[in-house]
Amino acid sequence: MIKRTTLIIMLIMACVASRGFCAAKALVPNLKPGEDFVAGQLMALSVDGNVFFSGYNDTKWRPVEPGMSFSDGYMVRTGNNGYLVLSWSENNLIYVKPHSGFRVKQTPVMGNKIALEIHHADMMLSARDSGGIVSLEGQNVSAAVVHGDLSFLSREKNETVKAISGEASYRLGGKIKALPAQYFVEVDSKGQEGPLRRHNPIAEYESFKRFSSWMKRYEEFHKSHSDEFYFKLDSIKVNDVFLNEMRKENGMHVLETSDGTIPKNILLQVKINPYPAPHHRIELNLGKGLIYAFREGRNGFHEVNFALPSIPEFIATIQYADSHDRRVSLFTGGFSVYNKRMTRLKAQEFCKELSRAMSRRDVVWLRNSVSDNYRDFMGNERFDFIKSTEAAFRDYRDIRLSLHPFNYKLKDGKIQVRVNYRLSALTSSRNFRYENKGSEILTLALEDGRYKIVSKTGGLFFNQMKTTVDLRQAVLKGRVLDEMTGRPVDGVTVNVVNTTFSAVTDFMGEFIIYNIPPGTYNIRYTKNGFGVITAANVVLTPSGR
């Protein structure tokens, strides 16, 4: 009887323990931020897919369970489809993507701080008034955020830290540097950092959209536990056009005018709920220190009027500055003054103006149309560009530049224009003409309200004139087209019969042969698959006539 009673009691205890364990496992994934956070412990709030850990001096990898905590020396890695959400107190959440690995560093000397030593990882740190007590440490750079979000991408060749919002910083070579919101820094494997560059925070949040529900709950929790006043935007207008009516291209809202010109100023209007009191600070942040304050406008709107930034694509963040001078984002969106048609038209217009400026020897126009930051692939800077063109104006007469743009590409807020060009000029004696032709890529950027050349890839303006044209001799030039399709035919060999003069057509079907003695010739055109065509009795006269 005693044995039977003992057995029943043991079975009951086992069932209670089992039910308690199962209940705990079921409840943990549904935790709301802040409900069961433990101060001074790094906890796994959510586990999705293959996520493993290895304890200190442990050689085995075991699955991570929701609700687990990790201490100093623990290593964690995520598999091909493993996603992990960690918490350090109620003020810090860490979102970890697949193919990531890190080791926990938490020693008594660090107090309430903790570090994740990253190896080949992609993660985001969200902090709210944390004082920067969580740091992400890569091979060469470490990063932290006091109030906001940052992402850390660590790969074998480089590490990238992006400040998405709020007050971030990074440490490199023992020096701590500020990292403004919407900017990122890249550090190579040798510890060399690149310049601060802007990024699109919308795109960065989108790359972590797997964690969007946790981000939303985390934000709602802190709003509900804060004594700060929070606002939301009911409507947004840009130059009298509602945001939801604006056309989008490549994820950016396109700013357009009826005549196709670029707007010089932008009027941004918002309706804010609840209506802000005079002491509330609502701001527009365009990055690079450009911050504008909203003021009361008409019809219940608050508005700000600002000049178009020097870059034709920009990210605008509408934010509320709270009593602690922290910025809470109310809206972030990308805007562009470009669209495909405008890009093409502006590039074509610039090429025409450049050709005209060369013909009229307009040094002033050229100086105003070359960026102070000009630098090309040959190492030339603005001074070299201006010096070269001024020398050409001095040494040559009748300068003719023909530009034929045929491809347009928008990249990093700049227009890359591929052109075919022909540049020619008379010598001072007027007996010879020099000519150059080739292809070039001009990079244009909007600066001070006008487009300027900021770079190029070829030798236009810098190469010496390669071909000497004796104006007492003849020039034969033309274009070969397919009779059936009308398209240019490249690779056609053009021979002046019974002479050594010849040429091959380029991809535009064009050819040119210089310095042929005047006279009457037969011209032969040949290409495999097309047969042979001969133009008889072609009269060539001196080109100087």
C-alpha cells in the first residue's frame, strides 16, 4: 500500500512538473516586451528556425529555447533559416538574422553592461534610454546606441555600421565617434574606415521586416510606459500634392512640376494629431545637419518651406523633439526630383549646352559647370579640367564638339550619361584640322540649382588630338545601315580601291578616313554574311573647301 501510494505521488508530481514545463514553453514566445524582462540577463524572447548555443568550455551545440538566458562565454549561432530576438532588460532588444554568430561578454568589471562579440553576423540593436549598455563588437569596430536603432553587418572583408535612428556611436582604434542617424560607416579587414555616407533607413528597416511585429510591440510598450507626449500624422502634402497621390519610382516619391522643371523650393505641410502646443517641437530632418522647424500654417496644417537639397534624392524625417531633447520619428520617406523622362531630358540639355559652350569658347560657362569636387578616373581634378580647356581655346580655332548621348542611368543621386563624341579643331595656321572621337561616360550632379560634371571615365578634354587632317586633302566618312532593318552595321571593312586607305565601321555603323588625295575613286564595302558592295566613281574634294 505504501509503495502504491508513493508511486501515485511520484506520478502526480511528474505530471505537475511536465505541465508546468509545457506551459512555460507555450507562454514564453508570446511575451510582450517588458512583461518578463530580467535585469542583468540576456534572454531569448523569440526563436524561429535553427538557432543553437554552446556554453562556456562546452564542445556541443544545443538548440536555443525561448526563455533561455546566456551568460559570459556563451556562443550563439543562427542557421540557414534561424531568426532570434534577444533582450537585455526592458530597454534593449537585439534582432539576429540567419548565418550569424556571436559570443557573450559579461564580466563583473563591466557592471550592468554587456557586449556581443560578433563573427560574421547581421543584426539590429534597438535601445530606449539604455545609456549604451549593450555594444556590438566586430573584428575592428564596435558600436552602441543610446536611444534608437542601429544595424551591424560583419563579413570577412568588411564591417558596416548603420545608424538607422537616434543617437549612435562607434569605436575604432580606441576613439569613439558619433554616427548620425541615416548615415553608415564601413571598415575594411585592415581597420581602415571609409567616409560617412547616407543610407535609406526605410530600406534598412525593410531588410529586418521578419521582426516587424516585435518592433511594433516594443515601440508600443515604451510609449505606454512613458510620460512623454506622442503625436501622429494624419496627412502630408508636398507642394500642394497629397503624399498618397504622388507617383513613386524605385521606392521614392517623385517631385514633379507641370513644365518639367526642377522645383527650387519645397513646401511640406502636415496635419498633426493631437494639435501641438506652442512649446512642442516638430522638426524636419534632411540629414547633414539640415533641420527645419515646423510652424503653424493654414487650414490646420503645420508647414516648413525649404530649398531643394543639393542632392536630387533625399530622405526626409519628420520628428518630435521631446523634453529630453530626444528625437522620436513620426514619418520617414524618400523623395526624388528625378523621373526617367526628366533624367533623359536634363542630360540631353546639358550635352547640348556643353557643345555650344565649346563652340563659342565660353570659359565662364565651363567653370560654372564643373563641380568643385570633380575627380575623374584618370586622377584629374577641377583645376586640371579648366586648365586643359583653356589651353585648347588658346591653341586651336573653330573648336567643334559633337555629343550623342544614348544611355542614361540614375545612381546615388547622380546621372551617368554614356555618349559618343567627336571633337575637332583647326590649327592656328588653318591648314590642318585635328580630330578625336570615342565614347565617354559623364557623371552629372545637381549642385547650387544646376547640373555640373563631377566625374568622367575617358580621355575627353585631356587626350591630345590624335588625327591630323590636311585640309588640302579629302576626308571620306559615312554610315552603313542594314537595307532590311535600317539598323547600323558594325564591323564592315571600307576600302578605297587601289589604295592603302581603309577603315572599319563602329557599333553606330560609322566610319571616317582622313587625308585621301582628291580624285575619283571606287569604294568597296565588305563583311562576312553581307557580300561585297562597291560604290563607283565617288568624287573626293579637299576638305578645306
